[in-house]
Amino acid sequence: MICWVRNKQTLRLDQKPYLLYEHDGFGVPRTARIEDSGPLQHGTTDRGMKLPARDIVLYVQMFADDWEDYYEKRAELARWFSPFGEAGTLQVTEAGVGIMSGTDGLEISGYAVEGLEYPGSDREGLNQIVPIVLHCANPFWQDINATTVTFSGGGGSDTYTVPAAVPFKVGASTMSISQVVDYQGDADAYPVIKVYGPITNFVITHAIKGMKLDLTGTTIGAGDWYEFDLRYGVKTLKDSTGANKIDKLSADSNLATWRLLAGRTNTVSAVGSGITTTTSVQLTWKNAYSGI
């Protein structure tokens, strides 16, 4: 099934009156390699790559019952793909197709930038061919549904209870967990990390290159949480009230680059002290793919 989702509403593109019969631009876009060269260097030095924004063309056939219906369908399609307002999301949920066999479907967001002119040369009677061009600033396909991994230290492992009329615990409980995160995408993903208190001196580290997010010297209280939003263009640290807590991060933290790596073993460790059974850490992300 192929759908266009916008403003929490869904337009089916795999059944009449709008039938997608062909598309271009679903695969891997042409890669831009980043290179430089010294004054005496032969050739260049490769510094990595970037995927450009992608354009997807949807060849939609529009069916109408009469001329009144024809113009109503045109107007409806124009509203769905209007260049004004929020971006829309193209969702593909064809079961068993390539990488989608292990997912609930993939999606990519963008704006329609061309194709809604309805030229007479693309019409046969009341059937209109509409080649809609979607410009996707973020070129990656992503899982429709996010994946979440939870770290929990359990709490109380190094405390002891004092027998009294009302028992109470003495001592400090610590979190020290290392876990391999199963990341399925072929492009890196920047997750959202949520830390639920109580916990003090929280640090989460990725084994590759030692990428870390370090809150040493900070206590997240019981009932409170901090959220690292590492997505590109966001890069924030806020508490449960929405207050900015970026000043709590150590100077050597990797807020800009901490990510889940494609094609590598993602071993993530989380440490902290003063935890209880309510303390936990959640990593949430969507697998990202360069093409389908």
C-alpha cells in the first residue's frame, strides 16, 4: 500500500480515483563525495560523503466520472499536495519487498514542487496523468514506527534495609550497564535518549570513538526526566518541564555527533549513581535507509 499522509489524514494512492502506476527516485540518490587536495598532492583525499536532497516523481492516474467530477478531483489533489503548510509523508507498506520485509513500512517526508499543472497532453478523456514531483530535503527513508530500547539498573542492588517500624534503605545504588543495540538501517541514525530519575552523574557512552553524553555533577530527581534529542537540526537537552538544560552537559560531550552507526556494532553503556527501581534510560530511533 502507498499513501500520502498530511495533517494526520491519509490519501490512498494505490486505488481509484488516484492510482499510482509508476514512480522514480525511490533508490539511492547520486552520492556527493567530499574531497580536497594539497598544492603538491596528486589526486585528492577522500573526506567522506553526503547524500543530496532527493526528488521523487509519482506518476498518478486520476479517474473521474464526468466533467464536474473531473474538476473536483483536480481540486482535491491540489489541496493534498499544496506547497503551503506542513510537509507531507509518503508511506510505503508493501509487505515482503526488500528491506521492508522486517518492518511495518517505510516513509519519507517532502513537499510537492512540480507536476500539478494538469496539461491536456496528459489527459485521455476524463483520465488525467499527474506526474507529482516531491522534494525531500532529508533523503533518507525511515521506518514508520520507531524502535525503543530500555536500560534499567534495577535499583537497590547495593543498598540494605534497616529494620524499623517503617523500614528504610541506606546506601547508594548504582547503574552500570553495557548493551549491544541492534540497529538495522544502512545509514546512521540520531536517536532521542530519555533518562528517568532519580540518578546522579549520568553518562551514556557509545563504544565507537568514545562518543558520550556526560551529566557529571547533575542530579535528575525522582519523577523528573531529561531528554537528549540528537536529531539533526534539533540537538537539545531539556527536562520534563521543557526547560533548557544544555548547560548541564560536560564540555567534552558529543551532542552534535552521538549517533547509532550503520554497519557497525553499537555497544552502548550507561552509568550513574543514586538510582532506584524507577530509574531507566530509553533510546528511541527510526532505522534509516539510503534507498529502497
